[in-house]
Amino acid sequence: MKFSVDYLIVGGGIAGLSLAHYLEKEQEDFIIVNQNLPGAATKVSAGIINPVTGQRFVFSWKYEELKSEFLLFYHALEEKFNQKFIDEIQQIQVLESADEQNAWLARSADPLYKPYFSEDVADVSSHFYLSHKSLTAVLKSLYLIRTDSLLTQLERYFIQAGKYECTAFDYSDLVRNKFQLSWKGIEIRKAIVFAEGFRIASNPFFNWLPVVPLKGECLHVEIPDLNHFHSIFKSDYALVPLLEENVFWCGSNFYLQETELNVTENEKRNQLEFIQKNLRHPFQLKGHFFGIRPASRDRRPIIGAHPSDPRLIVFNGLGTKGLSLAPYCSQFLLNWLVREQPIPSDLGIHRFLAKGIIPPAI
């Protein structure tokens, strides 16, 4: 393998693939290096983009800016591949406590939040059991991304274009000195972009960054009697309709600093108990999966060059909101790489240097 590229992208999750999409639009030369290893989060995620988060139902960070970018991104890919990747969807939210109910009422009366909050109380009694204390409400204008089909289509496309190597990136194969940057015979003329998710912990150049792993597990269950239910049901866990007919995704809990590459019987039991407790219909377990997301300690993505070598770039820390953040952040990274436009300070790697985090010499 002897050739040269401008950029080598390490990682084939939503971060690496969204950057590749924008680089291709700019007719930039690149190759993706990725091996689908256990723990990759995007493919097994529910694919939900939610305008509000938390028990107080506050807007996600820069949501309207993110929305304008991710809609353009996913609709462009739908047109490119003539395939459906994004749907608008509503969420049936169970309000268990008085605090949750009060927070919901306060938000639904706020003019900024009103477009996303329904005044109607959802009636799901024909499908779900609810305790006498519970109320249900409707959150509108969420988006559901068909993550597995999206990533599969992008991988196939870049493989056919000769821009995707299905292999693991071994750091020991990297040749880096003042005059040369290459990997396994591939000359890298400009930069390597490391978009490897939680495996940044093994990256000798960026393992000093405060990125923590968030492990989540999910079940796929078949529920034939819910074949006409096209909403998300959200309580302790979420039930989300998948592309496959009658199949739902169940999950949403995350465990901090957990990196075991396996599913657990405890989480499986908890999720099955949730379904049995809430669902009025019979169901069948189809699969049990896990994924590990990378989250920065300040809950913002991390973009930028290593302080000691500007040819080494990091694109990480997207956490649980990668599907909305990746298109937005990719544009900033692209504009910095191609047009030398500055990366916003709340996304840039240098914010950690200002806090006294000193990277080791490389």
C-alpha cells in the first residue's frame, strides 16, 4: 500500500464519517481507517435527537444552531443515497413525580419552549400501564436517525470509492518526524484526524484529555401489537420504534467510567422488568447490545491540534449527542483545516491548556 492523501481519519463513527462527507464536498483528499470493534456506540444507539434534556426539560446546548446543520446533513445524505435516514417523531413523556410535573408545566408555558411542548395530555392507556400518580405529556419535534442503515451506507460508499480501509489503526505503524508523516506506507500530506471515540484513552497523543467513557446497554424487542405505535415512550427507560417492523429499542441508562466490552445480565434484567411493568402487550427479546460513548468533563466536544504537533488533530467528546453535534462540529473542523478559520473557544482543545492540563511531550 503506497500512496498519499491530504488527511487520514481514524474512526468510522458519526464523527469520522460526517467529517469525511464534508471533506468530499470540498474535494479534499482523504482516507478513513476503521475496524468495527466492540463498543462502537453510534450503530447501536436509539438515534434520538431531543430538543430538551434532563428532569428540568431544558434546551440542549445550541439546539437551534445544531438543528439547522443536522437537518441539512441528513437530508443531503437521503438525497445522495435515495434512502430514508431521518424522521420527525414525538415522545410520550411519563411524569412520575410532582417535581417533573411542575417542571413540565413551567416549560410548556414558556414561549421559547411552547413549540415543542403539547398542551394535550397523552392517552396511552391502551398500550401501557401507568401508576395512579403518573401523568403523561407529549414532547414534539424530536428526530429519529436510522443509525445502523446510515453508517452502513456511508461505509459501503467510501469503501467503493477507495477511501475506506477496514483495518485497525496501530500507532506503532505511524512514522512521524519533522519531514514525514506516514502510516503503513500511506504518506499523509497535511494531518491525521483522530475520531476514535472512547478509544482515545489508548491514543498516545491525546490520552491526557479529560474524556470519560459512558457505557450504555440496549435491548431490541419485537412487539407485534405496537406495529402502529410510532412514538417514543419515555419513563425510567425509553422504548423507541426501529426501522425493522414491530421492533423497538429499549435503553438509555449510562454508566460512568465503565469500559467492560460486554453486556450484563443485571442491565438486561432491569430493562426486561421495565418493559413487563409498563407494556400491556406480549413481546419477544431479539437482541442485547452495548456501546461506549466518549464524553468530555465539561460536556462539550473537543476539536483541535496537539500543542506539540499541528499535524495531529482530535475530534472527540461528543457524548450522548453525537448525532446532532457531529455535523455542526465537522463544519468548524473543515473550515479550520481548509480555510484556517478559528475553532470556537468552547469547542477548542486549548480550553484545557488554559485550565492547567499539560500534555506530556511527544
